[in-house]
Amino acid sequence: MSGVPRFPSPPAAHPGSSRGVDMWTHQSIEYVTVAGEAWLASASEYPRSMRALWESRPWAPTVLPCGRTFDVVNLPGLFGRRVLDELWATGPGCGPVATHRGRILLFAQVGAAQQLRTLLVWEEWARSVPPLLCHSAGDAITVPPVQRAVDAPEGPNRWIVAPDTREPWLPGASVLLWACVRAARTTTRQPSPAPLRAPLTPAPVTPYPLQLVDAGPPPS
């Protein structure tokens, strides 16, 4: 049928990926390197001004546009963690990842957000994958601070995998689609907990007074 996207093949691992890694059992990479700052700043229309802002206020979150250097796929917190587990357990890994107010922000290739949105429109994917927010050209996101003060409490914005190179590997639409589908199937295979039921209690017994009935003298 014309106009219907073909189901993409499962992605192969990229050369720098690590398969079988449970990222939640390892220390997260929360600090942006100098090279990572340069990559983030390239998303801005004025990279030098952005670098100067970070130099004066490294602990402040900033807003960056999407569609120039990266797209972002915004997932619900629990489902997003399952998607990340799938990306690292079965490949090919992920690029920079952040959290924002309990949600997971996956940095993706430019154009991947729109392609993923189109693929998820079709019924077979939309039924099992929860609604996602796909940020592309024309959108902007809040990125965590490039540094976090040692004595500062953990805020709603932080890096899980911070940018550490000028050219980080970013997943495409097919990689993200397969990870979402696998995460959704894993969720549906898990048995749902039995509903809680109130303990059965015997119905109260209402005592009734005995009544004596005069039946007359016994028969002779």
C-alpha cells in the first residue's frame, strides 16, 4: 500500500556502544565536559554567548532549540527508564539523556522526532506505546546545568548521560521505535498484581428472643 511506512529492521549496535549494560546499576554521568559544552552550544544561534552564559552561571538550566543539532524525545518517567534499559540491554546504546520534572529526555538525530511521531501514528504501535512528546525544529527544551554544585540538592533537571564529546552518537527513529516497542511489550507481558480484596467477615447474627407458643393440653 502506497504511503504506508515499512517496518524498519532492528538496529545494529554502533561501534562505541556497550551491550548488556544496565545503566541504572551504574553511576550516571552527570557532568558535561568542555567538548560536550561545545556540542550543546552549537544548538544555539549564538554559541559563543551561550558558552559565556555557562561560564558565568554554570549551575543554571538553559533553554536550547531543537532541530539544529539534535531532536529530543520526551518520555514518561517509568516508561522512559524501560526504553533506556532496552537500548543498553539489546543495543545499540544511547546518546545524551537528561531528566526534566520526572520525565526522560532522549537526545536523538535531527529529524528523528518527526519520523518517530509518524511511525507511532499507525495503530499497531500506538496501542501499546504510551503517548510521547517529540521535539523537533520549532521546539525548545530546558537542558540541565552543565555543572551541579557539590552542596546543592538534586533538582528536577539533571543529566543521566551528559554530553562528553563534540560529536556524540545519537539514535535515529528506527532505533527509538524498536526500543519503545520492546519496552511496551515487556510491560504488557508482566503479570498485573491481583486486585486487593477486603477480608471476608461473617455477617452479623441478630439474636431474636424465643417466644413460647401455647399449643394446648397434650392429646389423650
